Amino acid sequence: MTGEQPPDDEGAVPATDRPGPPRAEAAAGSPRAKQPAGPERTGQQVGGPRRAGAPAGAPGRGVDLSGGLAALRGLLARPLASYYLLLSSAGLLLVIGLTMVYSVTSVRSFADVGSATATFANQAAFALIGLVAFWVCQRLPARTFQALAIPVLGVALTLLVILDALLALAALGLLKESVLGPLEADRLWLFIGPVGLQPSEVAKFGMVLWGSDVIARKGAALGWWRELAMPLFPVVGLLFVLVGYNDLGTMLCLLAVVVGLLWAAGVRLRIFATLSVLGLAGVGLLIAAASQGGEGGNYRLDRLTLFFNPPDDCKLDLCYQMIQSRNALDTGGWFGVGLGKGSLKWDWLPAADNDFIFAILANELGVVGCFVVLALFGVLAYSGMRIARRVEGDFRRLAAASATTWLISQALINIGGVVGLIPLTGVPLPFISRGGSALLVTLAAVGMLASFARAEPDAARALHARPPARWVRLLWAPLPPLPAGRRADRSSAPTARSTGSGARRGADPGATKRRDGDARPKQGGTARPRAGSGSERRR
């Protein structure tokens, strides 16, 4: 049969020397007759799938080591790869976080209120609210996020001013406690009646939206210092002062957001150097100000001193926390002591459910569990930067880059402080640490990234080519807008079809349709080929 080859057994006669009827492609004049019959033929894979009955060790038919990478590249080349990578990494991190919150807080909750699931239920409720925020944000277009930029940042600044004012009035003795009517301030938390939130978490999201909108509107004018500085630098400086006075870790996260924005905008390196010097000077001033009158005294300076010059016999509270974190990491080993079986979370390690939950994860799940969490954060970073690289529009690109920088830098600051690579700053681990407002804002940011992932040109074309059912679009997300080039092609399609069919402006409506190149003979004349410009054809 033409094109059929016997199994490639060892010692078999080559295909060119086997007797049999000549191949169809070897016929005279066939262009395929000159092609070699080996694996170097164009379009033939050397390590392709082995046929049934062929031996495993047949030359050219074994397992191709590059097949896995080729398959991975094929998966990443799919239109909705960014969207699914983002959902899978964020969803798995959320599940791991809820599991660890239950493991850390179950014993303490049972001892305090008689229910092992009390704290976990509160975190799960915030997770459900966060999923609703994710669902809403992934349905919103980019112009809606741009419209929400100033309101979100304005709300964050207002809440920060109220929080710092209550703390300052209590420190000056003008208030017995940091309470004024239904408002109560507790370091980083602002309670409005029974509802408590962290204004600094709202400030992160507001900075992402507002900064992206401002820089996107500036455009090429960012090359001028005045355009770059106004109004970005005054607002950023005010935000740093309001946040950094009580929360140095969140201020570092905001600084990472600004760096991500400027890097995605293509600002020159000398501007980064200048901003780095100003940022370090600002951090030093805030540490000095907090040491003079901030709540908690000079604990920030103590943390820096202990990190760079640890004493031989450390008995301070801050040093005790660092030592217990090392013990949790050391006793975990490769596979951990078992989920829920760790004992350091029973008041041996302070803030085990929040800032130091990664130490408990290492203690109970070991190095393997830490590697899984780090790998998921790596996938989240890759998908976010992939969205920023592939999406259209300056605002989408800047917002995706800055939001990804915010989440990953916060994770690195938390994990680096727990394992001892950087000084402790006290920021929660995204998706993992207990905290309702942080989890809600984080899931809203992921929803924005999901909206941008669906708006990638390839993803938008794929969704429009095979749209999901109407009820899916109503319950999950509507179709994203088509890219600008695709919309232009659709708008010009009728004109192209009419031109290709031979119809001309002003032609007889009753004329018959002709194919391209056909000529309609005039009355009393010969047919003239359709050549030359349109004006010549109309003459």
C-alpha cells in the first residue's frame, strides 16, 4: 500500500532498499521525490509517538526528552493559558490558606469559645465575600477600573487619616482611648461599630488603580520630570507618611507597587536610582519618628539592630519570636510533623496565625509543603507578568504589572522575614495568613487580573469564535471586547466582499455578479480586462 512502512526493527532493511511497488511520491516530476526518506524530512518528528508493536528501544522512536517541554509550550500557547494559570494558582493558595488557618486556630478557638471552627468560620466567611469581589471584578472592563481609581484611593486616604488622628489624639492625651463615637483605632485596625478593617490594604489596591490611570494618561510625557512628579509623587509621599508611621511593612509593599508601575512604564534607570535614595531616606525618617513617639516605642529600631547584630544570649521578646520561628522551620524536616500535629502554634510562637503562619506551614508540611507554596506564588507571578506583557492598553498593562508586583513582593517580604533573610516587618502572607480585609482585597485584585487575562487579544478572539452558552456568560463573565484590529477588520469586511465580487460604486444594481478578473463587455465593443486603478476602470 502506498506510504505504508513495516516496523523499524533492529537490522531491518532500509526503506529505500526494500522491494515492493514504487511509491507514488517517487513518480517523475514529483517534488517529493527529491526529499530524503529519513527523519530529517520536513515536518517529521524524530521522537514522535511509537506505533503499536514497535520495540521500545527502536532508534528514533524512543522517549524524547524535549517532548515534555514541547507539550508545556503547547499548553502555554493556548489563548486562555494566562487565565487558567491565574485561577489555578490563586485557588490552590486560597485552599492551602484556609486549611492552615484551621490547623493553627482550632485548639485556641476551642479553648476560648468552646468551638474549634469559630476562627476558621470567620475566615471562611471573608473568603466567600472575597470570591464575590473576585466575581464582580472579573466582569468589569478596564474603563470601570479607571473610573474607580480616584474613589478607591480617596476612601483609603480618608480611613488612614481617621486612624492616625485617633491614635495621635490618644498619644497626646486628648483622648483617654483611641475611641470617638462608633470609631475605634487599634494600631493598624479601624473599627466602625462591629466591622473592623485595615485601611492600608485598601490603600494598596487604590494605589494600583490610581497610579496606573495617572501614568497611562501621561503617555510619552513621562520623559519630563515635572510630568512624572505631578501628581504622582505628592500623593505617594502622603500615602507613605499615613501608612508608614504605624506599618513599615505595608509602606514597603506600596514602594514595590510604585517601582512596578515605573518599571512597566519604561522610566529610565537614573530616575529609579534617585527614587531609591529618597525612599531609603524616608524609611529612616519614619523609623526615627516612630522611635520618638509612635505606639510600641522603638521596636522597629530594635528589629533592625537584632537582625544586623544579634546578641549571643537573646532574651528579648522580638528575639524570642525569631528563635521560635527557626525552631519551627528546623523541626519540620522534609515532610513535616503532620498537618495539625505541630505544637509550636500553642502560644509558643506569637502571631502564628498571621505574620508567622509560614513557619507553622513549614513545621507541619515540611520542605515539600514550602516548595509547593513557593511554586504556586511563582506561577502567580508568571501569569501576572504574562498578562501584563500580552494585554492591550496602557492601563491594563500597568495595573497588571503593579498588582502582580504588590502580591509577590508582599509574599517575599513575609517569607523572607520568617526564614531570617530580611528583618521582620509584620506583613501578612497573601492568601495564607488570617485576616479578612487583606484576603478580600487580594481576591479583588486577582479578579481584576482575571478580567485582563480574558481581554488578551488571542483570548478575546477565541472566546468570540466559540462563545460559551448565554447562561454561562450571565453567571460567570461576559465576553471581553475584541481587539482593535479585529473590530476594524469586521467593519471593513462588507466593503472587501463587495470589491472582491466585482461590484463598483455607481454600477448597475441589476448587473450580474462576476468573479475577480471577469470582464463585462460593452455594447458594441470588446471586453476589456480589469486592470489599472479604479478611476481608469470607471472611465
